[in-house]
Amino acid sequence: MHLPSSLVLLAASLSMGMDAGKGKGNGKNCKGLDVLAKKAGLKYFGAATDSPGQRERAGYEEQYPQYDQIMWDSGEFGQTTPTNGQKWLFVEPTRGVFNYTEGDIVTSLAKKHGMYLRCHALVWHSQLAPWVESTTWTADELRKVIVEHVTKVARHWKGQCYAWDVVNEALNEDGTYRESVFYNVLGEEYIKLAFKTAAEVDPKAKLYYNDYNLESPSGKTAGAQRIVKMLQAEGIKVDGVGLQAHLIAENHPTLDQHIDAIQGFADLGVEVALTELDIRLTVPATAENLAQQKEAYKNVVGACVQVEGCIGVTLWDFYDPFSWVPYVFPTEGAATLWFEDFAKHPAYDGVVEALTNKTSRGKGKGKGKGGKRANLWTA
Ligand code: XIL
């Protein structure tokens, strides 16, 4: 999918643990997104990335030098997440046989470049090893399987993960539980078990519940709040809620909706992060849908900046050819901030505006709790 940078000009004219956080490019003149995010009070602005040569990245080797420069050396990003390497399918493909080769690729790059690392994901129904799904488990056996997986994996990366997505996508859209193998055998107990185990193994990592469609208030956000409260009521450590933020340019939430959703979680005393941000549009990209995308990025990043307790933003890759979107949503694409020719989307400027206080405050909401962030916005 080649999207010429002339489109950008057109759209622009229309709308116009850790030793982390020390990413390069933080010099005085650097205006990378991570630099701006830190000035706005966030911990980081990051981009998830996959292992070179794998999946969406296969066949694009010529682009790697320019990609790597932006990813690791530009000041744009101060955090990363492996998009695939730590998932159950790769880490424990056969029961009791652990393989950290893939997961170590991106995690060691994060370390090398002094970036925050979000680790993803311990218990998830998707990209699960087939043996977990195809076995008829007794409750006791499945408990053992979860405890062994979480223990071994969290121990392998102990001390390196700023945060772990402990449970991913446990909810249906109406807030009821998804009928995964874990839920079908153990009910909500599997969530408690996963968090409890992760907390024992890596007590310093922030433990997150992570899901999509949590970016504006709904039955699903109520469900995620219920999970947080359930863990808190049992004294089980839960530190954050990850809003994946796989959004749609042509039909995106308002700034106020984002603020309300984020605040709803922050009010429970947990932190919030945008963990997999991308905003897809119906291809081809046009001046119009790129302008909608710009507004959508500005709203969601602006809401994170405005609500005290929203601590960081992660793009689910920053480069269109490496995005998962066209593979899963065949009529959609151009979801990231960089086109195939490395020109920036107009939405990049939307993010910059959000990070530099140019998002108008939504109807008096999101003032935060009187901390530094609120002052920034009234300045
Ligand atoms: C995606 C990866 O980016 C793809 O490479 C892979 O083929 C499928 O998974 N929610 C998640 C992520 O939590 O792990 C998913 O990542 C995107 C949706």
C-alpha cells in the first residue's frame, strides 16, 4: 500500500525497570514525540515493534535502516512493546517447553536503547498455543498450567518490564466475560490467579488489565472496572488498565468521551495507558479521512495528557507497512503516523498539538486531581 506524501501536503493544507526513559535524541533541539510527552507530564511516548524479518516486517528489509533510526535514535519514542514475541504461542508452544528467543529480540533492544518496556501478554485467548485450547482440562490442571506459564515467563523478564499486560481481552462488548478456555474452565478465578502469580514473581512490574474498546464509556468499560474492583477487593495487586485504542478515523470518540473513560479508571486508583494506539481508515487515504484521523489522534492523546493518571501512550508500530491493520481489516489501513515513504501523516501534527497543550479542554472535565498536569492545562 503506497501512500504518496503529496497526500500529506494536501491534507495538511486542509486541516493542518529500570534505567528507562533515557532514550536518545533528548537534546535541546529535539522535538520528538517522547520528548514532548515527557514535557507534558507523561512517562513516555512509545511504539511497539516486532522482530525484524517476521510477519508484517518480512520483505521490507531495505527500509530497516530508516525505520531503525526513527524507532531507536530520534527522540520520537522512549518506550517499546514487542508486538508478538512474548505471547504464549511463541513462549510455550508445547507444554513445559519454554522458548524466549523471539521475546528476547525486542526486549533486549529496549534495554540497549534505554527505553521503557511494556511486556505483552501473559494470559490471552488469542495467539495461544494450540495445546492449551485443544485439551479438556480439569480445573486443577488448568490452574497449574496458568501458574507455570505466568511464573516462568514473568521470571524470565523479571526486573525488565515497566508493566505487564497480565490478562488481555477477557471481556465481550457488553462487559460479560469472553468464553475463552480459561473462563470456561475456571470462571473469573483465572484472572485472579494470573495477577496473583505475576505479583509474586515480579513484584516491581506494574500489572495491567488490557483490552480494546475501552476508550469511551460503555458496558465494556464497566466490565473492566469490575475486574479492577474484584482484584482490589481480594487484595490482589492490580496497577493499571491498558486501553488498546485501536480506533477508526471516520467514526472516532470525542475528547470528552475519552476523558470520561480514562477518568473512570483513574478514579479507581489505578494508572491508565494507551497501549496499542492506531487509528485505521478506509483505504485509499484521502485528504478527508486523513483529517479525521488527525482529529482522532489529537483527541485520544489529548485526553491522556489531560487526565492525571494516564501515564503514557504506545503506538502499535509507527510505520504503515508494519501495521497489523491491513491483514485483519482488509479494506482499511494507513493506521499509523508514518506512511510507507516515511513521510508523516497529518495526524503526527495532531499528536504534537495534543502534547503541546493545543487540545481544547473538554467542557471543564479532566482537570485531574490538582497535580502538575492540571496546572499545565490552565497555564
Ligand atoms: C497483533 C500483532 O500486531 C500481529 O502481528 C499479530 O499477527 C496479531 O496480533 N490486540 C493485541 C495485540 O493485544 O497483541 C494484537 O497484535 C493486536 C490486537
